Amino acid sequence: MNQLQWLRSTLLALSIGVLNFSPTPASAQQPSLEDLFTGDCHAQANIWELFDSPLFPGAEGKTRAKRAQAFVLAICANLEQQQNQFQESLQTIEKALTIVKEIDDREGQAALLATRGFVYNDLELYKQAEASLQESLELCRAVACEWRGKILNRLGLFYYTQERYDEGLPLLQEALTTIDQLENSTNEADSDLRQLGQLLKLLLPNRQQCIGGLEYISSLFGGNVTDEKAAIFQNLGLNYLGKGDRQKALESFEQSLQISEQITNNCSTQKVVALINIAGVYQQQGKSDQALKYLKQAQNANRFPSLKPPILGNMGTILFQTGQLEEAKQHFEQAIQALETQSEPRADINQVALFEKEADYYIMLQKILVAQGQNLAALEVAERGRAHVLAGLLSKRLSGQQKVEFPNLEKIKKVASEQNATIVEYSIIPSLEDITNLNREDYRNSELFIWVIQPTGKVNFRSVDLPQETSFQELIQLSRTSIGVRGRGNNTSTPSKRNSTTHLQQLYQLLIEPIADLLPDEEERIVFIPHQELFAVPFPALMDANYNYLIEKHTILTAPSIQSLSFTRQRKQQLKNSSPPKGREVLIVGNPQMPQQGVGPNLKPLAPLPGAEKEAKAISPIFETNPIIGSDATETAIVERMPNAKVIHLATHGLLDDFSGIGSPGAIALTPSGQDDGFLTTTEIMERFGQPGSTPLKAELAVLSACDTGSGDIKGEGVIGLSRSLIAAGVPTIVVSLWKVPDDDTSLLMREFYTNLYEKKLDKAQAMRQAMLTVLNDAQGEFNPKAWAAFTVIGEAE
């Protein structure tokens, strides 16, 4: 059955099912497509199980009914995806897949697998997205379904975003061939789509409901073939640009522009994207006048809010390069305003080569403001850039505000006063050449901006010109290696003290020395607000010229943003836990039966952590509770216990990297069961506990004591992801380790931390500092920072 036959069959089943429905039993309600959008669409889908029509008796009728049921479920899944209900969408797709497999509808399977791949991509679960799209593509090739060009194109774009250009290019070439073959059959397909559209309009009097159904159908079968071909050339250009072949990239973008201009309405997405990307190539070649010419054409042609920020951003960069600072500032202010006010999905932004990272808008505006001498205004922008994602969620949860209010200078000073702490905020500023370079892995840091906010309200700014070829990521990696940190599953070594101090001193020289005169006494708190990979810096272990560790001189916390400190303070006041937690109020997990990591033949369980089990058993008596160990620590069981726990201590693998098979950096390893895979990801934490309307966690403290990465390479995203997700879930203080600490030292440090916190009544920052100093000075412990410096206290100290 080809695409056209599939469409006709679905159309016929829907027509007969809705207009000539003979339910069995008689009490069953007649299904209505309107109910798919106004009521329980899943219940309406299930009614198709009762389908009985005299026109199609027996097996044929049942097959048609099941196909219609799967189609209705697919519409439901699409609507759930549009409403950001991604987990619900995935569950709905699985139901539909079960049905189409039962009737051997391979076209339906391919369509649903593609949709599942798109949802995984939205969730940033890239390994699953790739596997699902590849499976869909294989089915499409086997049955020659006509929408395989869309899948090939999406896979080509996917490989571009993963910087796997050599894999993307052949798929995009195949997509071009497929699209060319489709052009002859487009009229017939469009006729079928028009018929289905007329049916939906008849049955759905509400225009928005009708559009919802049509959007799903068009996403798989419809759309202009010419527009799809233009999109393929866009993705070819992006892959060529990623490989450094600017000429071929420019030719591909120009072909996309030429094709998109044939589209009747002359304002297609692809036309605007092509203009932006052509301008981007000219910008990289230093041809500013040519770049501005195409950007102005894009601005005039643009009707899509999602494309407004990159147009303005790229124009702002050129204006900055040519010394027009005020005009550049205005363009970036407008780009940020457009970005923050968008309510529609921004799928098209993935096809824009330059400024693909939203953070670049904020970085460039900081750079411009500092160049103008407006250092305090630059602090407001720096804070706004790192706060806007988390702030949107927490503003709705804590205050009921729908509109996010970003902190101005006075509010920033107020937070420092409320925290009674010195706040240090960093911004890593790459060179302008790197900001306009597609390959983000080649970033070299140019400047470091540092703001120090005193509890008194005084703000100081320092700018550090970094040595040429400085890469914080490499320096952090070298510092980890030098103290014996290797990565998950690798053996650690014990280096000499001389080797372990060099890189820690270099980090101190860059991060601390420029502001050392502004830092408080050792008993007073410092809250570091890192930026990007600086979240992976072991601040306690940074060493001055006299071989003193920073933890010996200061009490240290970190936070995702200054505004997050305001939110964690509010949340701590809401919790009002007066007595130390005991018994079932404390959730302690140690060494679960580890889930499997990897894909295909490389699938194997994570290494067990017998030391983590020992740790869990060692701290449990402090709280008069029993730890959950081994196979009992299933993801399902732990998630059920989390909402009522006042303290959550997870002595298990905390995965800080983008490890194979999960996607977004940041996940907690637990025992898998039939209901889950054993990985509690940052996305799942946010969806279960962090969304407005969900019930937040009651825990005042969450400790992840065995976090690590697969290779030892760390960029900071996992730390950021885990801390943000738990703060959004309602936890005011999180303790995260940056690497796997030796077993005996972890047990000692954690016992000391909890004793300092609940028996000696120290605040969380002081409790951790004293615990670290105990391990550092313990005769049986290690002087090496590997033993004690991994832990960072994030959020509220009190």
C-alpha cells in the first residue's frame, strides 16, 4: 500500500466511522472528531474497538477500525507534543504502534516511528531520536513510502546538530533524489489532503480544532514538495559549513533561496532561512556589506517570530565589528526581547547556521556594554541570560506570576544582602571570531568578566584578558587528570603533589587572584555563580601561590544564577522544617542494581558501587532509618518516595555527561524495572516535579554523592542540569559531587557533613567546609583533593 492508498483508507475509515457508526453495545457513544480536541481523545480512540459497519463486515472492518484508532491516537500524540506534554505523547505513540504492528500496517509504523523520533529530539534524547528515525527510514525504504524524503531531511539536520557532517551529507543527497521523484505525484496527494481537510472542517466547526488535526496530517503527508526541497538544500549547506567548505555551503544556500522563491506566497520559512545563512557565509568571509544586504532582505521578508532573533543578532554582530556600538546594542536588545517573548515552537531555528546558541545574544550584549563602560548594565544582562529558563518555571510556581521579572541591579544587591554573602558572578567571553564560527568545539576564551557583589550592596567589576589559546574546558580537564580523576569505569591514579597543584594554581590565577582583595573572611560565605564549563571547577581545591587551598580560606557555595538564590530562599521559608528529619522522612539509596548503558552490542550495566552501599549504611543511623539497597532501589520505588522525603541522599551513579542512550546531560542511576529504564533524567525530574501545576518535592536537601562522567571530560551541563531540575522541583539546597570520591573518604566526609549540619547546627556551607577540612587533615585520609574537593553545595546555605 503506498502513501495515497494509506491516506484514502484512513479517510474512508474516519468517514464511515463517524458518519455511519453502529456501536456495539448500543450504549456506546458515537465518536466525534471534535471530542478529540475538547474531551478525552484517548477515550474516543478506544471507541473504535467497538466499530461495526454493515459496509465492512468481519476482518476488513476490524482492520479499518484499528487503522482509524491508530490514526486518532497519532493526532492525540501530535497535540500532546505541541503542548510540551512529551512523555504523554511518547506513551500515546507506543499505543498506536502496538495497533499498527498488530495489523501489519508498515506505512503506519514508519509514520509513528518518525513522529516518535521528532518527540525524542524535542526532549534532547538524541540517541533515541536517531534510532527511531533510522528505524522509520528502514521501513520506508522497504515499502517505498513517499514521506521518506522528510525523514532523510530530518536525519540530515540531526547529524548537523551533532556535528556529524559526513553522515548527514549522503542522507541529504538521497533526500533530494526522493523529493525529485515525488514531484510528479504531488497533485494527486494534495487532492487527497484536500478531501481529508474538507471532512475535518465538516466535523470540526471550531477553526482551531480543525487546524490541529490538519497540522498532524500535513506533518507526515502534506507540505509543499518545493518547500521540502529548499529545506534539504539548507541542511546540505549547514553540513558543508560544518566541514569548513564555505563555497559549497554558499552554493547550497543559494539553491535553497532560488527554489523557495518559486513558492506562491513568497514568504516561506525556507526563503528567510536561506537569506540568513547566505549572509552568515559572507559574514565569515569578512564581506560585511554583502552580509547586511541579505540580512535586510531577510528582515523585510520575515513573517516568522522564531527567525527574528537570529536576523537581529547577526546584524548586531556586523554593526559591532564595524564600530557602531550603540546600533549594535539596540539590535541585541531587540533580539533578546524577541527571544523571550516567543510563545510558538522554534523548530526552524535549527536551520540557522549562526547564533544557534541563544546564550550568544546575551554574551554579545555584555561585550558591547562593557565596551561602552556600562559594566553594571552588563551584570544585569549576564544574570538575565542564565536565569530566564529556570525563572519562568519558578516564577509561576512560587508567586503565581505568568510574566517573568528579571532582576535589575537593585534586586541583585538585595539578594546579596538577604544571603549575607559575597556573590561572585562570572561570564566567559569568547572572541568575536569564535562567536561567528559554526564549530563550537573550537572555542577559545578571550576574556573573563567578573562581578563581585558585597552584602553591603557595593559592586565591583574586573575584566581579565585571557592568554591566547586559553580553553577553560581543557584547563579543567587537566586539573582533574592531575589529581587522579579519570572517569566512570576507569582506574584512578595517585599523582604527585607537584603535578596536582600546577593546574589548580592556574585556575586560581584566572578565577580568584583578580578578585582576591574583594573576598571576605573565612567564616563568611562566598556564592560563586559559574558560567558554562566553570560549573565543573572544583572551587574548594583551587590553590594560591603559597599552596593554600581556597576551602582553607573561605566558605563556598555555588548557584545557577543570582535569581535562583532568591527562589531557593523563598522555597526554604515555605518548607519551615523545624526539627531534624528522622525515619521515613529521610530517603537514602545506596548502590542500586545498575541499569544498562549504551546501544546495541555495546549495551552493558554500569559498574556497581559497593562503596556507595557502605556509605548509605554508614549515614543511615544518623537519621534512624534504613537505606534502600540493591534491587530494591527501583526507579519506580524511589520516585514514589521522593515527594514525602525531607532529605534525599542518593549514593549511586550521577551521570554528568551526555552518555549514550539518554540524551540530555544529567541523570541518576537506579534499578530498572518493567516500568522504567532505571535512569532518572533531568528531563523526568522537571516533568514530574518541576512544572507549574505539579506537586513539588518537600526535601530541604538533596545529596548526589557519586556523580561522575564517562570519560572524565566534563563541560558543566550535567551539573547545571541536575541542579536546575532539582531547584525547579522545589529543593532549596543540592550537594553534587564532580567525580567519584574514594569510598572511605566519602563515608567519612558525609558522616561529618550531616553531623555538622544536624548536631552542631552549622549552615550547609559551613557544614561542608568543616567536613572537607576534616578529611583534608585526617591522618587516615588523603591530602590529595581527589579525596575531599569533589563536592559543591548549590543553592541555599541556611
